[in-house]
Amino acid sequence: MSVYLVKGKGWRYDFTLNGQRYTQTWFRTKRQAMQEEQKRREELTTEQAESLTPTDTAFLNLVNDRLDHLKAYNSVRHYQEHVYLARRWVKEWDGLECSEISREMIEKFIIRRSLVSAFTANKELRYLRAAFNYGLKRKLIKVNPTEGVGFMPVEKRIKYVPPAEDINKVIEAADPDTQDYLWTIRDTMGRISEINRLTWDDVSLEGKYVVLYTRKKKGGHLTPRKVPMTNRLLDVMFRRFNERDNDKPWVFWHTYTSSKTGEVVTGPYGDRKKVMKTLCEKAGVKYFRFHALRHAGASILDNGGAPIGSIQRLLGHENRTTTEIYLHSIGETERAAISILEQGR
């Protein structure tokens, strides 16, 4: 027994943990002795865990561990964004242990990055903080040096959302394959990564819907959602299905020369940044990117009275607040409020 009574003296606890004996005397009651024993066991367990926990790690190792985790659990684009920033961090703090990186060093770095833009500086801080929090969660480090470092003030502006006429002009200026690509983005309001990932297994011509997959969910899980097809998009998919190459599973694909191996490769698109700039110039409209088509679609739905919950599900947002950022139209309630103001003059 670890708790027992000694006549004339009182209760005591006496136990062995990891080959070492621990005892304390004399308690008036058995209950008190048991409580103290439990308290001592918890203290010893905590001390042992802390002794096994690394107190520090090299910054380069932390960054590499974090990148490996992102590559396994997040989208390719999210991973690549971190790689781009991580190269700058390693150049700044290579050779240092994480404990040697102070809050002051982080602040100076963020201030320098703010000379590019406040948005750039805040993105660096956000991703850096996530990297150190990863280290804390994995018990690789004990302190996050970004704590207490504030975000730079940002001058927020209303995002430019191209009118339907400009979107149509851009699509008309594109080649047939790119037209299909743009109609798919416009009529599904999908993210570029979702459209690039689209395969014929994700297209239901009978059910008139497509399945889009995103990793922009908590935990980085590849999560599907069904998006109904417009009649226009259904026509596009029917035609492409009938003309498809049976050896290619993707709805949109291309053949290109790999920059890494120099070999000719066939596969889905990864990024098409230059396409929109070229098409906007050709169509003679103000430049906008693929993502603006999501905003434009969401605003059209909102202006037409679609429930915000439906818009949220179509866009594949986890939170309603994110969806509200996409709604740029002026609602009827705002117009009604202004009419009351006008009448009161």
C-alpha cells in the first residue's frame, strides 16, 4: 500500500516511481495523505515531461519541420507561399537558435518589410507567428518571439470588382480553351486551385453539378463541395467531355517543359498569372485577376437576394464573416436607410 497508518503517529504515503522512493509523514487523516500523494505524483510527472522536452532548436530546423508539415497537410499554393517567405527568414536568422531570436529582432524585420507595404509586413508576421506557434505545439521551443509584435496599420480600400461587361470582353478575347476555363471559374466561383484540380470524375453531367475540392479548411483536409452547373457551363462540360482525351483525367490540362528536369510533361495547370494581364490589355479593360471572378459572382448573388448561407456554401467558406468580405453590392436595406435620411431633410 502506498498510504498506511502508523499507530500513535498518523498517516503517511510511501511510493516508488522510476526506481526512486518518495515518502512523507505524518498526516492526520487517510484522505489528506492520499491527496498529498496524488499531488506529489503529478508534480513528478510534470517535472519528468519538462526534462524530456527540448528547450530549444535551430531556427533552420524549425522552418524545415514547418515546411514539411505544410507540404503534407496544406494546398500546394499555401506551401509555396511559405517557401517563398521562409527563404528570406533563413537568410535573416540562419545559424541562430530560436531562443536567440528576440522580439526586438522580429520588430525590426517587420518594420523593414513595411517599407514594401503594410500588407507585406503583416503577412510576414502572420506566417512567422504560425511557424513559432508550430514549434510551441511540438514542444520544440518554449517562447514565441513574435508575441507582442503588433500588425502594421493598413489603409483598407474597397476591392475592385469588374463589371459583367468587362468580364465578358475578357472572355471573348481569349482562345477557345481559355474561354472554357474562364466560364468554369465564373459560373462555379471556384478557386484557381480547385478548377486546376478538376477531373472528369468530379463532373456529373447527369446530376448537373461539379465537385470542387479545397484545403482551405481547418486542419488542411481536402474537403469537397458540390456546385450546381449553369446551363452555359453544362454545355461547356458536355462539349469538352465528348472531345476529351481518354488518357487525361483532368478537365483542363496542358503540355509543358519542366523547369526542374527539362523534360516535356503533361498535367493540370499550376498557375496562370500572366493570362489575365494579357487578356485585360487585349480587351481594353482595367486589369483584374482570376480571384475577382469569385467576388463578382458573390456580389451578383447578393444583389439578387440569394441567402448569405447559400453564397457561403457555394464559395466554400468556413465562416460567414469571410463570405461577407466578398459581398460588394449595396443592399436594399442600405438604400432604404438612405431614403429615410433623404426624406428627413
